[in-house]
Amino acid sequence: MTATLRETKAKLSEMVRLASQGEEVVITVHGTEVAKLVGLPKRRRKIDKRKWLAKLARLRKQTGTGIIGMTAQEIQDENRADRF
């Protein structure tokens, strides 16, 4: 929907309601588009911490190198030392 600045100021509550329902409100001044009022994206549901930690543990088992407690630089240095 397109509305003038004057209309937007007069009906701001209605414009915000429309934007929150997914409609974009383009605001014009002297026939020139100057702003757009849009709603925020829906918030994602709260993440279940136990499920997230279980998924993280599975991913670590699948992709882990078995080297724990070393920095990335130390791992690189160790692998490069084998080349020389």
C-alpha cells in the first residue's frame, strides 16, 4: 500500500498494524517514495537446550578429529612437521 506522509501521521496505528500483518506501507512526500514501513520477521521458537546439545554432540562425533585441547595453529604446525 502507498500512503502520503500526512495520511501516515493521521493513521499511524493502522499502518503499523498492517505492516505487522505482512503488508508493506510505502510512504511518499510530494509524490516521491521516501520510506517503507515493514513488519519485523517472526521470532523463532525458543530452542530446547537439551536437544541442541545432543545435536552438537552428534556433530562432534561425526566431524571430530580426535585432537582435543589443541589450537588450530598447533594442529597445523603438527601436520606440517610431518612433511619435513
